[in-house]
Amino acid sequence: MIPTQLVIAIAAQREAVPFPAFVEALIMEVTFEILREAGIRLPRAVGQAVSIVGALVIGEVAIDAGFVSSAMVIVVSLTAIASFATPAFAIAISARLIRFGLMFLAAMFGFYGIIMGLLIMILHLCSLRSFGMPYMSPLAPFISTNVGDTLFRIPTWMYRERPRLINQKNIIRQSGDQKPQPPAPTRQEKEDES
């Protein structure tokens, strides 16, 4: 649970803010998106400086002006920093759009809205197909023999069978003696031992 002192401090900060939390988050998210796009389009050294200084200055001014609370600046800043961990740029753009949609659902329906949005996303992913294959396979439809390499990479020698959705006829992937073993002794080593 959240400590009582922290809840009281956050509630005290919220008293001076005229906007609801959704509008606060929307203002900060749009501001960070503008700074991010400006940083991308400027030369590298200048773009990084503009992003960092702009975020600090705009965050401080927004708190002083009473547009947003400091807790909201911290939450949106952590969200913006975490979005840089996304490896692919196309996925980052999709995540931004999904974030705005989930914010809207959370403002309308609270925690139930977030759960509803996540369920809609999961249902959509389960309905997609790529080259005739289910996008979420082997998790949906669940195939226990193909789950081995879903979360963690298993050794190559453990791949005995091909995925069932890809190949129905030739199910065996490779011969059974693929497990790494110590090298067989050479003729010279055998003679030295005897």
C-alpha cells in the first residue's frame, strides 16, 4: 500500500491544480511528444540539449504555473524515459498511440478501462495472422510442444520437432545425436593411454 504521508503530500499538490489528472497527463504527454520530435529533427548535439533542457524548463514552469502537479511530471517523465528502451522505432510509435488510448479509457472507466483496453489489444493480437500463421502462436492457439522457445532460448540440440503449424508431414527436425559431447579420443590418444 502507499504510505499515508505520501498520499497526503500528493493530495496537497493536487489542490492547486485546476485540471483533472487526465488533462494534466495529456498536457504533459503532448509537451514531451513535441520535445521528442524537436530533438529528432535537430542536429544530434543540439537535439539532445534541447530535449533535456526543454523537459527540465517546461516541467519546472508547468509546476510553478499550477498547470500540473509535481507527481504528474515525475510519472510522465518516467514514462518518457521508459519509452526510449523500446528497440524498434515503429513499435515505439505504436506504443505512444496505445498509451493515449489507454489514458482515455482510464479517464472514462478507471482501472476497469485499463483492463478493458488491454483485453481488446490481446483479442486483436490473437485475431491477426502473418503469412497464414496465427500471430500469437504458439500461445494462441496453445501448442505445448512449441512453447519451449517462446520466452527463453533453448539449446539447438533440444529442437527435436518442427512447429506443428508449419509442417505436418516431416515433423522430425534433425537427428537425435546433436547434443554436445566431449570429442572422441584420437588414435594417438588411444595409443598413449595403452
